[in-house]
Amino acid sequence: MVGANAVLLTILLTLCSVLVVFLIVASVKLINTTDKLNMILDDAYKKLKSVDGVFNAIDTVSDAVTSVSETVVGKALLVIDKLFKKEK
């Protein structure tokens, strides 16, 4: 019985050692993957930040065009309204 306990203990310790080695290898791979993902996200952030200025300029121009068109349409409606009021 003592021999069987020693064999089972040896098998258990061997399996635990294999599990620890596997977990260490998996952790190292996970850390490497996380570092690569971090580099990709940093690169994407830099690219988005450089494009952000372009979108801000487009937004400013769009706001200016909208303001001008609203003014023109408003004045055109006033002129049309005055024309129709004079006819009545």
C-alpha cells in the first residue's frame, strides 16, 4: 500500500508540474499577444487623431455653408412673401 501511495503521489506531482509549466507558457503568450494588441491600438489611435483634424475642418465648412444657405433661403422667402402680399 505504501508503494501505491508513493506512485500516485509521484504521478500527481508530475501532472501538477506539467500544469504549472503549461500555465507559464500560456501566460507568456498572452502577455505577448496583449503587447501586440496594444501596439495596434496605439497606431490606430494615432491615425484617427490625424484624421480628426480633417473632419473638424469639414464640419466647420459644413456649418458655414448651412448658415449661408439658411440666410439666402430666408431672404428669398421674404422677397417671395412680399411679392404675393402686394398682389392681394
